[in-house]
Amino acid sequence: MKWDQKHSHRIVETISLLFVMLFIYAATSKLWDFGQFKVQLGQSPILTAYVDGVAWLVPGVEYLLALLLLFNGSRLAAFYGSFALMVMFTTYIVIILNFSDYVPCSCGGVLEDLGWTEHIVFNLFFVALAIIGIILLEAHPTLKTSIS
């Protein structure tokens, strides 16, 4: 394995594990206090009509992406999914902050304690990680099929 490919593999593995930890933590904390999560989603001016579906969909997608990130063959698709999910979360926050009088936080655990600016920076950090993972996997096709 060439030096560049070896380090790219380690970077991709690290990014994958960071996302796995984030998604498992976030999904579990939402489901742990599911009633509160649903109430907070229901207070959103955008999601009120869809609260029942979104309340199950978000943690389900987070668990699914965490699972897909564990396997090399599905990792690229999972990075694209992680990128899309983090962009959606970030866009939602920006829209709510700019166009709503009330800003509910439906995040779980320690993420709930972040201020909105910190939350956006946190999300953008993970957006950047997803982009790095995608670029590395696209640049090194053998990483998609190599055994960890």
C-alpha cells in the first residue's frame, strides 16, 4: 500500500468512526427521551405537520448511516448520506434562526447545550469531514473495497 493510500485509509477510517459515534450518540439520546424529542419537533414551525414521521425518521437514518459507515463497500454512499443529513440539519438551523420567532432545539444530549453559533460550526465541521471522506474515497477507489 502506497504512503498516500495508507494515510488516506486511516483518515477515512477516523472520519467514519467520528460519524458513527456522532450518529449513534445523537440517535440514542433522541430515542432515550423520545417524548421530549417529539415535543421539541412539534414546536418547530417547519416540522409541526410532519412530527410523527420525522421523529422516527431522523434517528432511524442516523442509525442506518452509522451502520453503513462501518463497511468499506457502503462507506462512500454513507458519506454522501452523512453530508446530506448534516447540510439539512445546518440549513434547518439557519432557516429557523432567520425566519422564526421561536427556536426549538430538538437535539439530544450534550449537543442540546451548544449555542446556535457553536451548533452551526459543529455541523459545518462534520460537513467538511464528509467532504474529505468523499474526496479521499473518490480519489482512491481501492479504499472502497479494501478490508479494514
